[in-house]
Amino acid sequence: MDDDTLMAGRDTTGIERVGVCGAGLMGAGIAQVFASAGFDVVLFDVAPGAVAAAQEGIRIDLEQGVARGKVAPEVAAAALDRLHVAEQLSSLASCGLVIEAVAERLDVKQAVFRDLDAVCPAPTILATNTSTLSVTEIASVLAVPGRAAGLHFFNPAPRMRLVEIIPGYDTTEDTVAALYAIAARVGKTPVRVNESPGGIVSRLQLLVRNEAIRLLAEGVATAEDIDTAMKLGSGWPLGPLELSDLVGLDIHVNNSDSLAAEMGSDRYRPHPLARKVVRAGHLGRKTGRGFHRYDEDSDT
């Protein structure tokens, strides 16, 4: 039986339970998006304490939204009630959609997809949140690769309106249509990206962020002035160095290396200054220091 036969007849409006595999910054944000939109969410991570930390982060973010008048108290309470903890990957078998949001490494993502393939029935859509890797290669380990696609959210997922829907070579149009419908249900604007390393946004942003790091390394301007120039001169809500700090400089370096390898071009490689800052342990907001400082004495 071919992929199209297996995928045919799925009720694309019937998905009410969504699994998220990976409870880091992106996974937690994606879980919050779906829980806030009325989906039951099952969150899983192999790392001890990761899901509990994600739950607490989601609770704090929702409470802050309530305090700012951006989130109704009943919406926040309902979202937390819809968030469920999975202690085993097999708990995701009841989900109509499972989104993988683990480390940006092909071997790690393929291992997760193999495990999901063993526990999730064929109608379940398997999506990857990859920003730089090949959806086709990630999905190649599946018995039915047609049920997989890229569903790329942006950080912070609860506030960024865009999602990139990235079909792989074997992705069925049923799968793409379902993801478009789901994106609309969670209030996101989808764009379709024909598979290419980095999609649209990551490919462009990595170039700008690396060029901003180059400007800093060459002494053209300070980090503060580079970011101010891009915010006031180009309308960016965050400057490129602030954005690098938010993403995490270790992730920025890893994603740049991945894109350079995929594209076969050194222009995507991270600037040596980025590697040096990572080696110093200054990874951005999550460590309190990157190209800017985020400690208690800093206004940043």
C-alpha cells in the first residue's frame, strides 16, 4: 500500500491532541501555542527535569501575559489544564500531530523519528521544527515518509506569527493541507517553503547575524550601536546581536555550521568571534551574557 493510500481520508479538522517531543525553549513555546489555542498537549523530553522546567516557564509566561492584560485569566488557566506530561514516548501515540523540537542534529532528529514511527499510527502527522536540516533526510527513516513535513516555528513561539511549512520529497499534499489548517487554528500565518537549507527566514537571518558579528569584530561599531541601527534603520524589533543572544550563541554557531555544510558555502559559516564567545561560555540570555549582558545590573 502506497503513502497516498495510507494518508487518504484523514479528517484534517479532527486533530485535537498534539504531542511535542523536546521540552527546551522552542518545544515549550510550541506546547504553549497549542495549549492556548484549545488543543490538548502532551509534552515529552528524555532529559530529567526538562518537562517540569518547561511547565514552570509556560506558567510564568502566561501569568505575565495576564498581568499585562494580553491574556485572559481563564485562557491561561485552561491552557495549563490542557498541558499534560508524558513520562514515556509511547504516550504520544494518542496524538494526531507530533512535533519534534530536539537538538538541531540530524542523527538526533532521525533517532526521534524512528522512535515515533514505532509508536504513532500511520494517520499521525510527524512534523519537525528544524531550521537548517533536510526534512527529506529526517523523514527518510519513516516507513511512511509522506506523513512528515517541516513545521518551523520562530522564537518566541507564542508571539511570533509566522510558521514555515516545509514539505519533504515524499510529503503528501494531505499532510501539507492539514498543517495549513492547524496553523490557522493556532493563529499563525503559514508560508510554504520548497525544501531548501534554512528555509526563508533562517537562511537570511544567519547571514545578517554573522555580518553583524563581523562588524563587531572589525570594530566598526559597538554591539549596542549595531543593534540600535538595525532596529531604528530597518525596523527590526531586536537587533541581530540581541537576536543571536536570544537564540543562544551555541545554537547560532551550530545552525550556521549546518547551513554551511548543506549549502556547500563558507559564506554561512559562523564568524570566529562567535565561536570564541561560545568557548568562553557566554551563550546569550540563557547564561546572562553574550554580545550583551543580561545580569541584574544590566538594563538590557
